[in-house]
Amino acid sequence: MTNTTAAPAHGRHAASAVTPDFADLPRLIALMTGDEKHAPAAHSTLDALWVLYDRVLRVTPATVDDPGRDRFLLSKGHGPMAYYAVLAAHGFFEESLLPGFGSYDSPLGHHPDRLLVPGAEIGSGSLGHGLPIAVGTVLGLRAQGLTDPRVWVLIGDAELDEGSNHEAIAHAGPAGLEQLHTLVIDNASATHGWPGGIASRFTSAGWAAETVDGRDHEALYAAFTAPHPGRPLAVVARVEPKS
């Protein structure tokens, strides 16, 4: 059961200055125990999340409430352990919170809650919600005249079985939502395939798209930072099939 008691606001649990280290992530993940870990879902996202937070996203523990920050939305919220480990490694909250993962009085639930987890932008875990929320976030930023912040959303390939994602894809391309970036973790768990691969689903709707090795940090960084003027970007990160 996830605690619903209000936790301190974003940043108040923030760690003191830290030096993030990818090699430390296995130790941080190992601090989180229990029967509801969804370990394969978490580990499939680990490298991509690291590259985003370490080299791409313009958000820090000090800027989580800044209107000009980049937004990261974890749609694949049923496996948040890697996300929590990366947030802790980058100082969004103290690693002392990790051993309480999933317990009644912990802010770190089996699905992340934006009101409880420092640095989280949305509550997530129900498949198919993150990409439509990301589209709405970009439209909301545009309405406020905020055209610099980038919006990133991480989805799983199985989420493409949900029709809500296809409505979002179909809107974002023709609307030219250049601020929108979708990271698809492909661990071969989708029920339905796409002729030409997952990237073709996005390019057919007017997106820019890249397919890369989801464990190759340099390839991920190059794809994340590829220019895509006037179009949203999709990066398909292939990892080992879910076992």
C-alpha cells in the first residue's frame, strides 16, 4: 500500500551536494526491497534515465519549481526503482529514503506520486497516460509563452498497445510540438508490432525518430540531442527482451 500522507514539498528532502556516479546505481537499487519491485521494468530504463538526468535534462534539485525547467514524465511508472535511484544519485532526495521503498510511511511508492516524490512531475503507472499528459504539458507551456522548456516522457513499448498514445502521436506531429520528446524503452514486450519497427509509427505521423542501443550511453546522448526543428522527437531505445 502506498502512503497517502502528505510528504514535504519538492526539494525539502533534497540531498546535499553530490557527485553523481553511474557505477553507484546498483547499490542504490539494492537498497529497495520487497515483492513488488518490477525489477525487469526498472532495469530496462536504467541507462536511458541516467543519460537524461546526467547530461540532457535542464532540471536540478534547486530548480524543480522553476517555470523554465525541463520536465521529465515517467509514464512507465510501474517500475520506478531505477528512477528513484537516479533521482537520489542526483540529489533530489536523500538515499536514506530508498530502503523504505513501498512501505506505508514512505514517499517512494510502487508507483511514483508527484505530491510525495521530490522531482516527480506526474503520478504514473497506469499504462497509456504519460504521452497524452506530455502533449498537454507542451500545449500548456506554449499557452504561457514558455517555448524554451523541453518535455520528455519515458514510455514502454507495451504502452503502444494503448489507443490513447496513438491519439497523442497523431496530434503532436502535425501540431509541430518541437518541445516534445518521447523515449520508448523497447524490451520486446508489446503485443502488437509495427511494420518497419516502432520508430516508423512516429515518423508516419510527422515526428523525427531515432532507434539506438538502449545500453550505449554515447548513442543515447547523440539521439537525445539530435536536431529536430519543427517536429517532436521519438527515441526508441532497444534493450534485452523482458524475461
